Amino acid sequence: MEALHPMKQQQPYQTILYCSRLALFVIFLLFLFGPLNASAQTFTFANGPLDPPGAIDGSTATTTFLPVNQYSNGAQDPPGAIDGGTATTTFSVQADDFPAGYMVGNVKLQITFAKVGGGTCPGPGGGDDWAEEIRFRLTSPSGVTVTLVRYGDYNWSNPDVGQVTVTFDDDALRSVAGLKIKSGTFKPSNGAMADFTGSNPEGQWTLSLSDRDQCDPLCFDSAILTITTARTVRGTVTCDGATLAGVAMTGLPGEPVTDADGSYAAFVVYGWSGTAVPTFAGRTFSPVERIYADVITDFNDQNYVATINTYTISGTVTDGTNPLSGATLTFSHNGHTETTAADGTYSYVVPYGTTTTVTPSHSGYHGWSPVNRTVNAIAADAFNHDFQGTINTYTISGTVTDGTNPVEGVTITFSHDNHTETTAADGSYSYVVPYGTTTMVTPSHGSVKEWTPAHRDIPAVETDVSNQDFQCCDDGDGTDQENGPDGTDPSYDGNGDGMGDGFQDNVSSFASCDGQSYLTISCPDVSWFENVQAIGNPSPDDMPTVNFPCQFFEFEVLGLDNGGTTTVTVYLPEGTSCDTYWKYGPTPDDPQPHWYEFLYDGTTGAEIIGDVIILHFVDGKRGDDDLSENGIIVDQGGPGKRIMSIPALCPRGMSILILLVMMAAAFVLRKKRTIANQHIAD
């Protein structure tokens, strides 16, 4: 065989010597400190886990020992049988029984006693024990009291059962309530041994033994108090930066709940292992849990951060068949609104516990089903909160005339669905359409060449649309007032060309907007008028200092070559004196509509010859309001008379001024008539 290493040969002897010395030292300690406790005491030490775990080979590992102390009771006070009264006994825990800072983790109490029926202690007596007369209480040094047995808990036995040993432990399945006296392990009847957890074990523990009636004595024999120390697991729970009260720390002994300041503390026995999980309705925690294994030290700052859960309320809004976009959903708890998408859907995220009522609305719908929906204390996504609305309908209506009289039998076509209506004897028509309809209304009749307006565009109907009127005329120039100033002469010839104005599309006669003047306009017969009408002041706020005796009118001249030239002759009412012509519209140097004087500059502008005005136009140039070379002249304006301010004169000066004005007027009038006759001759 191979020889042993010299050092290994010496190890058995060294071990024996070491163990002998350790035994002598322990005997010395027991001799020195054993008598210090007033009550009998047993120390049990259990080692904790090895750190580091595993084999110890050429290194050092450590383990710790946690005391599990047992204390026998001291003297009973008063001694003897307890019959119709109370006695106490105590357990004395010294400061050095446990390591500094250790708190109570678990407490058990064993009591040996008898309840004698019809006899004396120690019994048995052989009669009814009247067990319901007894009560046991344990009070800690800090004043916490737990009732182990209440008056009336025990049921009587006959004959009495003699001496029993009862252990009180929170891990037991039940209390003694309703039982006859017997040995076993039971929970306290009122309170729990855990009520002592976390307190300082040092001091005097008191066991109170009571028998409330005489003749059947309680005989106390002995008691043993077992205390296991604990370590602390503590921390704080916050939510949105604030402390959160009421969080249950599931899995920790006693399942502590956070206080108003969000803090919690649990006391666990030495070597405890388990998982702590914070629980609070509607909250998610980070971390989700904490796992503990073989706890041998305090665990502080075991903090958690809670986040309130959110849930989605959602649904779809329809008209019964099709999704409805643009509907408003109002949430009552905060007034928030959501708008449905193109597919009719909506959604809104709310925090846990929200109670709200969702109400639909839409300007074009009514009769909601349901009227609203209420979500109570939301704790999960709330889907399918749908609504159905009934679409509103509105009436489009109007009248068709020839300018004076109603026209029956006119076909009115609605572009959105090609539906047609026919005017009645009074010229009226109407058609009911759903909310949001966009349509174009167009009149037609076989004998009518032109309509004013040609059609009417009606966007997104949201209310009844009335006065969608049309007027027909034969020459298409846009006016139906060509029967003379009094409206009774269908052959009225305002430009003196021998043909009634109402039958020529290049001649148009009409009354001013205020009805005080009647004018005629004409253009070369290769072109024609459209949209001729008298109008009100297009911009009264910034109008020039000019008097407009015929107010304003507008027209369009069509049939020109792109960029071509033309003239329009304006025949003013007899005796009307004008010395200028103003237009309101854009110009090449200013595209925004504005007032400007339109006098002839050799290319465009107005020539004023008495009560006749000749307007010169070039397509797309000054005076053409659309500023486009498109073969169309667009005009808006009117002839005017400048307003002159006359300074105050003395009577002699005024007489001279009147004479000079009369002489000048006579001269100018004769000259203008000469020029006008020459133009007419040309």
C-alpha cells in the first residue's frame, strides 16, 4: 500500500485534541451563565446556509447560528388551584439571549393543565369539568396580548378528562372553539401568534390563566414558551412618484399591506425562503416579484414602482348599414372627445377604475341607438361599444320664372343621383335629400335657350336649402328686363338699331339695381353677351368719391379671338351726365379686386360722349376682370360723376362763377354732340 502523507497521519490526533478543548469550554459557559434566568431556559442553535456553498478545500467558508429559545414558566401567582379567579405565570427573556437587533419571528406556547369536575387538583374528579369557564392569554413585554382560549370556547366533558398538553401555534388548522378539552395543537381563538412578530423579545412575557366560576378548579401544571427570532424584509411602493397605500405583499409572512406612506415590513424566520409579489387592483409592478432564498440578514429597500393599468374603450358607429365617419364620441368622466375614422371606428384609452358614459353625436344624424353606453369601473378592455344613427334629410327647393311669371314643366336635374323633378304651375320644385349630399341642380326646357344661373352647386347639405331659383330668357344674355323701362314693350330697342333688344344676344337692356335708371349695352354682332345684370356696390367700404347715378352692372362678352379686341357701348338714360367710369376687379399690376378708374388710354378704357360711353377692351388686359386671353371679356363697374367741392364765395363771386360755368357747359355740350355725330356716322 502507498504510505500516507506525514501531515495526514497527524490530522486525527489534532482533531481529537481540538474537540476536547471545545467541549470543556462549552461546559464552562453553561456553568457560568446557566443560573442567570429566572425561568428555566433551553437554547437551540441551528446553522444557516454555508457561504460559499460546496466543498471547503484550501479556503474558508462561514455559517451563522440563529437562536431558537425555549423558556419554562416561572412561579404561579397566586399558587394553587385556580377556581373563580385568575393566576399568572411569567417567562423572562434576557437581553443577551438573542443577538443584538434580532426581533421576534415566531412564537409557540405549550400549556399542561387539567379542569377538574367535582374534585380538587390535580384531579381527575370524575364529574362535569365545566370547561367553558376557562380563558388563557399571553402578553408580550411590549404589551401585545393574544387570547389563546376565550370564555365559552371549550365544551364541557363529563367526566373530566384529566391532565392535557395543548400547544398554540399559528400553523395549526383550527382553534379550540367548540371542542372538548383534549391534547393537541391549535390556533389562538382571538388574535394570532404573528401579532408578536417584529417586536423585541427582551423582557417579561406573561401567561394569564382564568377560571370564572368556583367549584370546578383549573389546575395549571407547566408551560413552555418557544421564541424564534426573525429578520426583516422592508421597502416602499410608489406610483406616479407618490407613495401607494394598500398594496398587499403576497408571499411574505403575514402578507403585510403598505401604510399611508407606502411602506411595508415583514419579519421572516432565519433561513426563510419565498417569493414576494405586490398586489393591488389595477396596477402593474416593477419588479413583478422578488425571490428570497435562505434569508439570514435584513433586506431593506425592497422597493416597487407601480404603474396604473390602462384599458381601451372602442366601438363602431354606423347608419345601420354603412360606417359613419366624423361622428363625435364624448366621454363623460373628463369631457374628452374622439372622432370616428373613415371606417366608423373609435377608441380611447382610460386608466383602471374609470367609470364613464360614452355619448355619440353628429350634426347630420339623430335617433341614436343606444342613446349612450356606460362603462363602470373599467378593469379590462371594453370592446363593441357600438352605436347606430339615423341620417337627417333636408329639402332643396326653388322657383323657375321667366323674370316675371312662373314657368311650369321645367325639368330640374340633381346630379348626385340623376333624379329629376318637374316644376308645378306656380314654377316651384322641391326634392328631399339625405344629410351631406353634394349635388348640382340644373334646369332644362326645350324652348329655353339660356338660364340664369345655368346651374346651382349645393355642397354637403346640412340644412334645408331654399331659394334655389332659376330664370329663363330667350336671348341668353342673362337679363329678362328688356321690355323697356316700364316692362310692357317686348320690342323695346334701346340702341336704336331697329330690332328689339330681347331678341338680340349682343344687345341687352336692364334696370339699375335700385330701379331708378334703365340702361342699354351693345357689342359688335360677331360676339354676344352673357350674365348681364345690375348689381349693388361691390365694395362700399372703399369706394371712390364719385356719384354713380346708374349704380353698377356686370356682363361678359363672348365670341372673341383669344387676345382679341372689342367695344361695348353703354347708352345712359336721357339727361344722365357722367364724366368717368370706374371698375371693381383685378388688374395686371394688382391681381386683387380693387377700385380703379377706367378711362380710355389709347388701348383700353372708357370714352364718354354725352350720355353714350364707349368701353374699349382687349382680352386679358386692363378692364378684363379674368385677366386671361380666353376670348371672353368680364366686366364689373359703372359710369360716374366726380364729386367736386366748391369753396364758399361772396355773392358777387358766386354770380361770376355761375356765368362762367354756363358758358363752359354750352361750349362743351356743342363740341361733344359734334364728336358723337361723327362716331355715329362712322
